Amino acid sequence: MKTVYVKSLYRDTDSYAGKTVSVAGWIRNIRVSKSFGFIELNDGSFFKNVQIVFGEELENFKDIAKLNISSSLYVEGQLVLTPEAKQPFEIKAEKIVIEGLSSPEYPLQKKRHSMEYLRTIAHLRPRSNTFSAVFRVRSLAAYAIHKFFNERGFVYVHTPIITGSDAEGAGQMFRVTTLDMENPPRTEDGKVDYREDFFGKSTNLTVSGQLEAEVYALAFRNVYTFGPTFRAENSNTPRHAAEFWMIEPEIAFADLEDNMKLAEDMMKYVINYVLENAPEEMAFFNQFIDNTLLDRLQNIVDSEFGRVTYTEAIELLKKSGKEFEYPVEWGMDLQTEHERYLTEEIFKKPVFVINYPKEIKAFYMRLNDDNKTVAAMDLLVPGVGEIIGGSQREERYDVLEKKMEEFGLDKEDYWWYMELRKYGGTKHAGYGLGFERLIMYLTGISNIRDVIPFPRTVGTAEF
Ligand code: 4AD
Ligand code: MG
């Protein structure tokens, strides 16, 4: 049978009306009476089910009547408009082929399940309404990001997953090695000798593609990466994963101002794209996950993002009179509680915090004239906190060199990065958008484990 997607039936209903169509999918619900029955069939192409009506004239009526939820079927029949019913049309089955049986123990029966329970069945949860909507929106948002950057002439660069340098200089890397670590070769001073490794040196999973993106920005001007990144940070929170996807644009002949403009345009573009292209899914999130979601997203598209310096933000937090778990003082790294208070209570919209103390930000950020702060920008959004981290990069060779010394980094590991400052260096900037945090923001889902198909968090790698 040549099948059509249920999504096409919904989008082009009029052209299918009265015609014979074939669909294939899984039973979401089945109700049977003596001589006829109804099946809610979901084919994965669309958030909504299609209703199938079948009667005893089908030769396999009795077999169909016994089917359990999640059995898979082919259905052929006439598409009939049903303007008085809840669903706009149904298919009157002329033929049903049973493809695969399911058992009564299938865990996703009609009742609602907790997100915690659904995490334990990551192989089945994409068949639930919530996850069907989440992962469809995730796919659309990824496409919207590629579309946004490609429309602006950005080149998509694939940066390496296995790398020899720590892009953030923060030592949160997963080591990759071919050595037998039970019995590794050692140098004279007793340290593991990585020169005997496949790569001939110690290597890690990348924490960020930024440094390599800078290489390409200094050749192509505007580039972006979009790939998996890994952090061995032992933080068991609803916003941290050990494996997450990051979008990292890098723009040459550009400063922090250009960087913020790009980030704001990108966020609005993606939000608009998802609102326009996944209206059913977004309405579902608004109804079942967070009923302020649609208003909030629309507000964001219509308003200008806030801006505040780190120093001003510290003052605002101090003046708020709120008792924070971590007391507020200049020089501290903002914690989630501070970030959320700033964006949710003070600004009530997305806000860029810029010019952080140099000690708490990465080595590559451009030193400001005050010698105390760097040209950093974090974008904070209500409900999530930090969604983007970025900066203008230090393009002055000597300043960068001094910074690396202060941070205790081995210049030999970064020799190629330093050379970019020798051969036609230019001011340039970029940022990283955490893709899972974006999906949390777009859907209202509050735990990162529920926006990535197979979450890798502290203590979980069941799948
Ligand atoms: O602020 P981060 O660490 O910045 C960088 O990695 C820069 N190299 C980016 C750049 O300028 N090209 O990470 C960027 C974003 C964060 O704002 C956050 O959204 C996300 O990545 N992120 C995480 N998401 C999930 N789990 C984690 N453990 C994350 N760590 C960072
Ligand atoms: Mg950050």
C-alpha cells in the first residue's frame, strides 16, 4: 500500500475528502462495540491522531477488535469529512492489515504518567503526546537555526569531537584514550605517557567548538557550529547534562554589540518559526505544561531584550532586598537564583548581562579598558536562566598571552590559536546557545532530561 502521512491529511483535508487513502501507524486508542469500532491511529508524522472507523464487514473484524494499544497497522479507506464531530474527518476502513501486535502490558496506556517514570522508558516515551510534541519541536528548532544562519550567509563548520585542547580552560573534560588504563605506559616521573596513545597526546571530548570556529571565522568571516559537546561537571541539576548540543556562531570584524544583535535576532527567528510551524504542539504545551507559555513567547518576539552590566546587575540584586542563598557581592559568579531573579522579577524579559569580572570568565574573552572586566555577554531568560554565553574575543596577541599565563594554561596546547592573532587577526566575537536550554524555553519543560532523547546526566546512562 502506498501510504500518505496523516499530517498531509490534516493540512490538505479538502483535496483528500471523499477519496480513498492509505495510512500506516500505531493504535493510540481503540473502542469496540458489537458490530463496529473506532481506532485513534498515530503515524508519527503529526501530533494529532486520525480516527479510523471499522465495521464487521471487514473479514478480519474479530482480530482487529482484539488489538491492544500500540499495535501497528495499515489502513485503507475513504476519507470522510465530519464537521459536527471533534475531529475534522475520519477514515472509513475498507481494509486493515495488522502489521505488528502489541501486548496488554504496553506501559503507555491512556492515563497520564509522570515525567520521572517516562524517563525510565526512554525507548517508548517518544510515543507519548508530550514527547511526541517535544521532539518534533526539537527537530523544527534545529532546522530553524540552520535556516537562520544560512539565510545570513554563515558557513556551517563541523568542529572536532575529539580534541587536544580545553576550549573553556575549565578542566571539565571527559578523557578519550586508547591506552589500557589498568596498566598504562608511564614516563620516568610516573605520569601516564599519552605519547603512546593513538593520538600521541592526551585527548578529550570537546567542551565547545569555539576555538576551531574562530579559525574558520578568520577565513570565512561568519560561521557557525552545531554539534554535541560534553562536560564532566558533577552538577546534578535540572539544567545540566554531561552531553548537550550547542550552537556556536563566530563573527569576524564584529564586536560585542554585533554579537548581541545577532543573538537577539536568532532567538526571535527561532521562536517565530516554531510558533508558525508547530501550532498544535505549542498549543499543547500551553495547555498542559505552562499556560503562560504562548503569551510569554509572543512578548519576547515583540519586545527588545534588556541589557545590563554585571556591575549594575550586582547593584540591582543587592537593592532588591531579597535574601539569596549565595550572598551577592561584586566578583562572584551569578548563580541560577540570581540569574532567574534578574530576568523573572526585575526585567521580566530576556536580558543580556555584559562585562563580567575577568577572573570568573574564560581566558579568551577580550579585556576591557578598565583592566578588571571582560567583554562577555550572558543571555538570561525567564524560566531557564542562562541560555547563551558569549563574548568578544581577545585579538591582541600580547594581552592573550598574559591572560593565558594568569590562567595557568599551557601555551603549547594553544599554539595555533595564538597564531590566529599573528596573521591578520581582527576583532571578532561569538556565543554558544545551549540547544537543550532553548528547547526548555520553547516548550516550558522544566528538566533538561526531558528535552533530549537519551539524557546523559550524573548517574544515568541506561540507554
Ligand atoms: O557559557 P558556556 O560554557 O560558553 C561556551 O562554551 C563558549 N565557548 C560559547 C562560545 O562563546 N562559543 O556554554 C554556552 C551555553 C550556556 O549558556 C548553556 O546554555 C549551555 O551552553 N550549557 C549547557 N547546557 C546543558 N548542560 C550543560 N552542562 C551546559 N553547559 C553549558
Ligand atoms: Mg556560561
